[in-house]
Amino acid sequence: MEFAQFYQEGGVLMHVVTILSLIAGARLLSRAAGIRRMFRDPKAELPRLRRGDPLTPALVTAVVLAGMFGSVSGWIEVHAALQTVPQDQWLMAFSLGSQIAAYPAMWGLMCAVPLVLVHGVLAYLEGRLQGLVEKHA
């Protein structure tokens, strides 16, 4: 299956997942740039160094929830559509519909897992850098 077909069949909430993921990714890039600046001038950057970021985990949670919401909406559509399908084709229609209904949840998880991992690494680096700078200051 092509990505474009996967994305299109997932429905409108695929766009919500993508936009929230891009916002969270931009925040993570900003934090990474702050860590990079820390290496240039540690004492000047120490007050700006953020330890923890409550908004990024909230955005990642929203990504997963938007994907789950898309899947639940898809399941509702699948069951409504099954009522219009002849009984002898019901199993085939259910199989195809259930596959498509899972696309938004899959996309939400595919976007959220890397964001969570990068957030964890950045939080670890921020904590270590803050401790090292305060120790040597």
C-alpha cells in the first residue's frame, strides 16, 4: 500500500495528528537548539535552559488521542456501512473496513513514538547539562 492511499483513507483526523506532531517536533527542535547553545556559553544560557517541558508531552498525548478518536469514528462508520452491504459480502466488507478504521490510530502511534523518545533524550540532556554547569559554577 502506498503512503498517500494510507493517509487519504485514514480520514480528516490524520491531518490533526500530523499538525500536532509537527508542532511538537518544532518545540523539540527548539529545545535541541537551546542545548546546542548551552555548549557555546554555559553560564549565559543556564537561566534559559528548560528542565522539563510540560507542553510537549501534552501535545504527544493529543496526537495519540486524535488517532484513537479517528479510529473510533472509523469503527462507527464501518458498522453503519455494514448495514448497507448484502449479507453474503458482510465478512469481506468488515475485513476491509476494520483495516481502514485502524489507520488513524496507527498514524498517531507512528508519530508519537519518535516524539516521546526525542523528548526523553532531550530531558535527560537538559538535566545533565544543568547539573554539570551548576557544579562547575
